[in-house]
Amino acid sequence: MSQPYRLTPMNAWHQRHGGNMKMLDGWKRVQSYGNLPGEETAILEAVGICDVTPCAKLTVEGKNSGEMVRTLTGSKNLMPGTCITPKLLESDLDNIQIACLSPENFLILGPPGKERDLMRHLKNYACVHTCTHMMDVTSAYAAIQLAGPHAGALLRRMSAAQFAAVLPDNCVQTKVAGVKALCIHQNVHQGNAWVCLVARDFGEYVWESIVESGKEFGVQPFGFMTANAVISAEKNDVAAL
């Protein structure tokens, strides 16, 4: 008997456009679109778009949520609009990103398939910091990553937000293609990467709108194989310095 799996809201689009689908972390995900060199070139020279909906997404809210996050991460200056990539206290979970949306509202992103581990870890601290509420919203939001030197210019075409003023490890709540979105400027791909989260129901619409508007920028979809290869190459370049 086959195991249950989840689909992103852009799944049908991926299949119509040649996505090579693979089961990973309980999701059907795009491995590649059949042109790995072209996908990598888009990230390095133009702009690539990737469906990262499977990433773990948790919200932390409440009167003492800020105190809990500070205890959990050791960060003292997490202000609204800022993000951190911390090492969580007493945890071996990595690649965690926390965005501060307001003094009492945080969004935590993690690797695909790790939402339960994250929730269990957070509950240990919620017992101490009362009036703190957590929710797994992994399937509630579509997540779209744009990576490449033209990523910011493409987002400026899609939104009224001043993306040029949003530094890496910061975020902005705005509208993309007319849809409410949280856009996080990630400090990867030489600072040329953004993740935009929108309500799942609007995921495919926003994706298609970005692809259409991105044609003049040379936008090209890429899968997780290309994402992993580019990040690995960047780490090797840093290690060689």
C-alpha cells in the first residue's frame, strides 16, 4: 500500500511544464525541469523560481512569545521586520529561520518534514513561557523562492513595497500580484534570494503571475536538485577563502 503524500498548490503547473516529480519528506516535489545547467544559470545570471511550499512553517503568538523566542535563540534584538537564522537551544535542528512580524507574532521556517520536531521542541519552552500559542501552518501557506540577481527587480514589478530597502535577514509584509504576502530576504545566493509566503488558495495564481511578469528578466523554474547544487557550491567557495 502506498504512503500518503502532500501536494503543493502549484503541483499541476509543475507537471504541465515538465517537472520531474519525486517523493521527498512526505511531499511530491520537483526534482528538476529537465535542464539542470539552464536552471543553475538562471540563479547565477538572471532569476529562478522554486516551489518551497514543503518547508516547515510554525507561528508563535502571544504576550510572552517574544520572551520565549529570545530564550530559545539567545537573540536579544529581534525587532519587527527582522529575521534570524539561529542555533536553537538544546536542539540539533538546523536551517531554522525566524521572522519577527510583530512583538507578539513570529513565523518559524524549517526544513521540510521537521514541523513535528519543531513543535515538540517549542512546547518544552511554552510550558515555562505561558500565554504563548503555537500552530503548525505548513500546509496553510504556499512558499515561493526567487533567486538570482534580478529577483529583487522582479518583486518590485509585482509589488508596491520598497524591496531595495529590505536588507538580507529582514522581511516585509506587503502584497504580491495583489495578494497579501510575507516576503523574506534570505542571506543566501549572495543575498539575491527571497521567499514569499501567501495563502495556499492563491499559491498557483501568484506563481503564474510571477512567471508571466518575469519573462523579461529571464525567469526560469528550478527544482531542489539545482537548489542543493548551488548552495553546496557556495559553501565550498566560502570554505576556500
